[in-house]
Amino acid sequence: MTEQPGQPDHPGRHHHYTEDDLSRDVADLETKSATAARIFDLRRIIGGLFVLYGVIVTIVGITDSQSAIDKAQGVNINLWTGIGMLLLGIFFLAWLKLRPTPPPIPPEGLPEEKESA
């Protein structure tokens, strides 16, 4: 049989990883997972959406006609709702800034720690 490039010599055999390789891969995946958790923090998503919609509704409230205000019994409901949404969105974003997601705790038993012990 001829060997094909990219095909293993023995298809029944599997590549065995050392413990150092596995611990390095696990540490790398944990770092990527923590980064993804910080990027997709719900406070960022909720705060950003509330600010975006708050700006839109506030602009609509500012440009409302008198007939639209009269329909709401004289209250410019779009303006007040937009301001409320802006404040809530800013609260979520400030909360994210003041209390960011904590970095992950390094796992115990990394090879570097074993060598120094």
C-alpha cells in the first residue's frame, strides 16, 4: 500500500498526549473561556441595548407633536420613558465598569507550581 500525505502510518493508533500537553491545553481553554465570559457579560448587553433604545425613544419624545402628547393625557411619555431607559442603561454600564467580572482563579497543580514546590 502506498502512503497518502496527511494520513497516519497506523490508522488504529491514536496520538497520546503527555500530562504537560493536557494541562497546557486546559489552561489555554480556561483563559479563552474567561475572556468570552467578560466579553459577553449580560450587564454590557443589557446596558448597551437600554442606552441605544433610550436614545431613540428620547429623540422621538423630543420631536413628538402636541396631538401625541394629548393622547397621553398631557404627559410626554416617550420623553420620560427614554430618559428612564437611558438612566437604566448608564447604570448597567457603570456597574460593569465599577465591578468588572473577576479574573478566573488559576487551577491548582499546574506544572510550574509542581516544579517550584
